[in-house]
Amino acid sequence: MTKLAQWLCGLALLGTAWATLALDPLGLHLPLPCRQVLWPFPVYLLVAFGCYSLATIGYRLSTFNDCEAAAKELQEQIREARADLSRRGLKF
């Protein structure tokens, strides 16, 4: 199962549970405070997901490793390409 399928299954389960409780097709008759918290719950989840995403991106950016050997190799390839193009008549 792909990660997308896992997320979609999770969202479908949460959506079904929310719709069952919020729309009350089973006649559960939840108390008013529960219903007041239940209606904006998808918005709370969306905000929490956004916060999680920003925290994950920030963490990954702060722990990103530099590849100095690869950078030197790339710079050397750029120099070789410029020299080859200069020999062929291209001016920089």
C-alpha cells in the first residue's frame, strides 16, 4: 500500500467517523458541548496538519547535510564544460 493510499484510508475513516457523529444519522443525540466541538474539528485537524508540515520542513532544513565532495566535483565539471564551450567559440 502506498503512502498516499494510507493517508486516503485514514482520511476516509476520520471523515466517516466525523460525519457519523456530526450529522447524527444513528440518533446518538450527543450533548451540545460535544456537538459544538465536533463541527469545527476538520478545521482543527487541517491546522494541526499544517503545523506538523511546517515543523517537519523546518527540521529537515536544519539537519540538511552538505556534500562538499559532490560540490567540488560539480564545480570541476562546470569548469570543464566552460573550457570546452570556449574552445568551440562561445564567449562567457
